[in-house]
Amino acid sequence: MNNLLISSLYMIFLFLMFFFFSVFLYFMDLSYMLEWMLFNFNSMNVEFFILVDWIVCLFISVVLLISSMIMLYSMIYMKNEIYLERYMMLLNLFILSMILMIISPNLISILFGWDGLGLISYCLVIFYQNYMSYNSGMVTILYNRIGDIGLLMSIGLMFMFGSWNMFFLKNNFLIVMMILIASITKSAQIPFSIWLPLAMAAPTPVSSLVHSSTLVTAGVYLMIRFSSFFMESFIMKILLYCSVFTMFMSGFMANFENDLKKIIALSTLSQLGLMMMILSLGLSLLSFFHLLIHAIFKSLLFMCAGIMIHLMNNNQDIRFSGMMNEFIPFTMMSFYMCNLSLMGFPFLSGFYSKDLIMEMIYLMNMNLFLMILILMSLSFTVSYSLRLLYCLFFSSLKMTSFFYFKENMLMNFSMLFLMILSLLSGCMMMWLFFFDNYFLFMKMLIKLLTIIFLIMGLMMVSFYMKNLLNLYFYSYFFSSMWFMSYMYMWSSKFLLNLSLEFYMFDKSWIEFMNKNFMLNFLKKIKIYLNNYKIYMFIMLNLIYLFMYYFFL
């Protein structure tokens, strides 16, 4: 327990240091790059880079602030845990991996932090060691490995340039596509969205840190860092459609979900879609602004959810809860604040980034179909947030007749700092960093369009509550994430069968590498072809093509 307190205090000190350093670098317009040559062979340099600018320092300061509050929160939440030391070591390793990824501007140095994030997040998801955790952890690491493969392939393709620096990425479609696959798998965009709700099997402090501000935002941060090198490419159009559909699907699904942590996870998915959407339109700085604001209020939302789950005897179903405002007033107030910030309530922190994003979209040449999906996604954000508030605080309690609800001072203190920042961080960052980047002027009707759709979301909640029984037929389709969970099962079976085939081929290749190898190989080919003449025809054509390309 003392180690958690020491880690928390140390991270608060580092947060203050990095935050003031980021302000200094921003106003002095400075950035530093450190280079360390690991080794070189022929004309290939393997270098480790460290980039220090105001974006890096600001992001690190936010990660450290949230991590310090999570450490304080974990002192009470995890105090009866047997493997507390393992938990603390994994959490510290995860924070170190995230910082390593943030400060890295080239693909080789990014890979160290990127793989660390994937491996340690798997260890944290399976921390409780039950069947559900194992299943969720396996899905999480398999989907993240797809992104890792994309990053490894981009590293292999950049071998031809003689360096893995990001400045060599211009006008290379294949490399950029691999980086896009890496980023959308890590940030759980369609069609790789299924792992994020399943990863809620982790402890709630882990979800608050890993699945709100660090792991899932790593993909967004990667795209922000590399966005200027492929802004005009076809890749950004692919990313735009993926992100908008992710926003719409996750917001719609959250209205039918009953698991408290999964609703917040789907809310995170919706906000990640919003970040990727505005990033694909060329406004990477605005995406970064929303990333920072979202990290603060979403981590607080998870912390409030953790307290409620504990009080409800580890029950996460919102249909059994109610009247929480009678017993945990401070948690209720914190939950109100971060939920209103998530909805974009005027002059809370989320308003400054979300309203600015929507205004920039209104000023663009946007497809009408995509515009309708974006505005509907905003309505869904309001509807699932208000539904959550109603079920937790205003409906009747449906649990056991005896309950013992109380609040803890240390947990409240860890949430107090984040609650103040949920109120003030938006305007504070707007004054400090983003005040002179955008100047907007538009008609009053267009300005009110966002508010009209937010009111529509309020109306949807009342409709949903009245027609709850009639909607159960549709809830199966929406709560299964448009059947993407079944797509995982099909793909896993296909990959398993493919791996078995490769295994058998590899085994036969190794074991029959002797004088009878060619004979066995031809026998295997003959089974498939069953016709010697066709076999000879294919072989002759292959020899002809080989001679044509290499000798003529």
C-alpha cells in the first residue's frame, strides 16, 4: 500500500514538471530531438529517437496525472487483493510503455512501447484469472497482434529507404496502409471493435487507466504523429468512413446495453470514432485537444462506476441498481459532472472540444449521408448518458433488502482532482494552447444544429423508456455489435485451421528434407491435380515465366 502512495506522489510531481515544461515549449516554440545510434550495417541505420515538444510533454503530463489518481484509488479498491504487488508492477510497466511510445517519432522506437502496451494490457485483462477474463484477454491480444503485424510490415517495407524515420513516409501507399491498420486495431475502429467491450473484464482501476486514456488512444496518437505525411491520400477517406460508422454503431449499441462498464466502454469507442473522424479531415491538433479532455472525464467516469459496482456486491447490471444519489452523494455529483462533460454540456470541459469539432465539420464540404450519421451519433451520446443516469440514480433500487453503502475519503480525494479538471480543463487548455488556431463564423441556425440534435437525444430517451419491452427484439442485434462478435468466431476458426495447415506443411517440409523429398512433394501435388498433363503444363508455364522475367 505504501508503494502505491509513493508511486502516486512521484507521478504528481512528474505531472507538474511535464505540464509546466509543455507550456514553456509551446510559448517559446521549441522542440528537442535526441538520437541514439543502436547499430548500423551496410547503409542501414537502426536508431532510437526521442522527440520532446509541447504535444509530447502535455500528453505525458495528462497520463501521469490520471495514473497518480488511479494509484490512490487502487489503495482502497484493491486493498484486499492477494497479488497487489503484481498489480502495481504491471501498472507501472504499462505507464512506462505508454510514455516510451509517446516520445518516439520513428517506427523502431515506437515498436518498443507499442508491443509493451499490447503484452501488459493482456496481463491486466486476465488479472482476475477466470474463464471470462481468459477469453477476453485472448480476443484483446489477438486483435492487437493484427495491429502489431501492420507495424512490423511497415518497418520491413521502410527497410528500402535506409531509415525508419517518419520523414520518409511520403507518397508510399502500402506503408501508410499498414500504419492505418495498426492504429485502427489499437483504437478499436470498425471492423476491430469487438475487443474493447470484452476488455472490461479487467479490474476497474485498470479500465479507468488503460481503456480511457492510454491504450485505446495510442492508435489515435500514432495517426496524429504521422498525419501530416499522408493527409492527401486515399487512406484518409477510408479512415473517415471507418470512424463515422464506429461512432454510429457504438452509440446505438450503448442504448441497448445493460452492463455498466460496457456502456462506458462503448462511450469510449464513440469518442475514439469522433477523434479519428476529425483527424481524417485534416485537423490533427483538434483531435489531440479532444483526446486530452476525453481522457480526464472518462477516467473519472470509470472510477465512479467502480465504486457503484463495489456497493452493488460486484453486480454490473444497471437494471438492478437505483437510488444511488441517496447514499453516495459525492460519487453521484462526480458522475453527473463527467457525464454532462461527455454530452458536451455548455462550458464544461467536453463542450470546448466537441463544439469546436462540430463547427469545423459544418464549415466543410461534407457528404450529407455522413453528416446525418455524425449528428445522429451526437444524439445517441445524450440518450445513453441520460439513460445511465436514470437507471443508476432515479429508478427504484432492485437489490437485496439489506445494503451498506458508504464513501471513502481517499477515493473521493482521488476523484475530486479529476472532477475539478472535468469542469475547468477545457477552458484552461483553450486559453493556454488552442486559443489562436481556429476562428469560426457561421449562421445562427447552423450553430444551433448541434443543440437541436442533442435535444433529439433527450426525446429518444423518453421514447426508449416507454417502449422498452417492444425494443427487446432488436436489442440482440444491436448489443452484439452488429454481429461482429460472430465475425471474431469465424475468423478465429479460419485462422486456427490455416495455422494447422501451415504446421503440417512445415512439419512435412522439415522431416522429409532428404533424398525422398522431391518424390513426396510430387505425390502431394499429384493428389490435388490428379492429372499428369495438367501438372506438366503448369510447370512448363512457370519455367517460361521465370525465364521471361529474369533473362529477357
